[in-house]
Amino acid sequence: HDCQQVAELFSEDRRTVQRWVRAFEHQGLDGLREGERRGRPRSLNTRQWKSLQQDLRKSPEAFGFARSLWDGKTLSEHLRRRYEVELGIRQCQRLFKLMGLEQRKSRPTPEPQN
């Protein structure tokens, strides 16, 4: 099977399967074993993570933002200001998911009609 077929079989992205193939080619079966992986360290430590979860239970307005709902852009700015952590908007959107929270976007308020 090619990488696309295997990806569909395992409900994975084609690039993930390509990484599996490269790992196997370089390290054999050991390259496919799950376990401790090197990578970028977490941006927030355990204490900060718990604190951020508490922050997200409050409105962004409580932290000086002119918004009533959290979104990726607001969370990114909050992390920079409060925790001195730089994360992009997409990474912040993933944090909502990791925390089991729905990302909420404020809706525009319609202009009153005269």
C-alpha cells in the first residue's frame, strides 16, 4: 500500500504515515515504538497550567481585554502578558481542546435599524 492508502486505513494524516516509514527506514522496529519522545518542552509548567485553567473560567474582561469571550487571539495575548509565554493563535486554539473547553468567538452585534 502507498502512504495515502495506509493513512486512510488508520484514519491518520498521510504525513504521519510518511514519518512512520522514515522512522522504520532509519531505526527499524525500534523507530516505531511508542515512548518518551524528544521535542519541544511544554511552555507552561504544572502550576501555570492550573492557573491558566482558572483564568479561562473568568471573562477576558477580568484581565483588561475588551472582549467577553475567549478566542485564540485573546488567549495568545493573555499568555504573553501574564505568563511571558509566546504561543501562536493555532496553538492557543489547541489548548482549548486540551483543556476540554470550547473555543468561543464573540458574535458581532447587529446595528439597530431606524
